[in-house]
Amino acid sequence: MKRIPILPTLIVLAAAGLMVWLGIWQIHRAAEKKELIARYHANAHLPPIAWPAFGDQRSLYRRANGFCLQVVSWRAIAGRNLKDEPGWSHIASCRTGGAEGPGMEVDIGWSTLSGDPAWKGGAVGGVIVPDRKHKIRLVADRAAPGLQPSEAGTPEDLPNNHIAYAVQWFCFALTALIIYGLALRRRRRPVAPGAGKP
């Protein structure tokens, strides 16, 4: 009977252990994300704040007010209006103070066209939402002339796929162990005399 190879076995066990650890870590991440979503729900019931500087994501889904001194640039992203119709959300990058200022991203409204609106800035109020490019942006309650208000979304829009990832890691670990077990079983099988000879 052939002995179990030590080094390959240790490598497979270490890899499977790492996968199990990653699965457990994803379960903890799922719990953290659930708490985060609950905090964002609570934010929606808090009083409005001044626009937070430096992309503070702890304020997501809280109402905020700000002042756009000057529109520095525009971008249009895929968005939806309050009727859930697809189109373009128009986001202004605003200067908020001094020569530079912390800046503010304002979704000033939705339309079916991607061209830049004529909005020049001013006082805005709305809901803070995630932004892929600048961490956060303000979705204005009142759209600029010629536009409709954009849909701000809810905390449920934030993905929480960590349990699915955990299951995947556990399955990877189990698969690795099964495949290695089958390989060992085949290795230990005695070879019949004359096998492999013509």
C-alpha cells in the first residue's frame, strides 16, 4: 500500500483551509453589510446636514443641503426618473468654496437626452447617494429647468452578496478535498500485473 504523500496533502489541506477561512470572512462581511444598510435606513429619518466634505460615506441616504458656486464640468450616467423610466441623470461637478473647495457632485435631474443642461448652479437640497467616481453625490429634490428629478434609490440597492460568496468558497474547499481524495484512492489502487504492456 502506497503511503500518503505528505507535501501535496499539506498543500491541499492548506488551500482548503484558506477557502474555508474566506467563506467565514464573507459571512462576517454579510453581517457588517446588513448593519450598514440598517444605518443608512436610519440616516433617512435624521435632520438634513450641510454637504459633507471629503466624500464621507457615513452620511449615505441622509438629506443634505449645499450650494454650487460654479459648475466646473458635467457628466451624464444611466439613470431613472421617479416614474422608473430609463434615461440619463445629469451630474454637475461643482465648486463650493475658495479657489478649489472640497467640491460637490450634484445630480440635478433626468432626461432622455445626454447633452449638458443649462443649469449654472445655486442652492440645492436632496439625498446623498453612492457615486462610483466621487464616492458620494447629491440627488437634488428639484430638477433644473427642462429636467425631471432623478430617482435616488434606497439602501436596498446596495449589493449584499457575501453569503453567496461564502457558499462558493465552501464549495471550492469541498471540491478540492473530494478531487484530492479521488486522486489518492486511484494512487493507492494496486496495478494489475502486465498492465500497460502491449
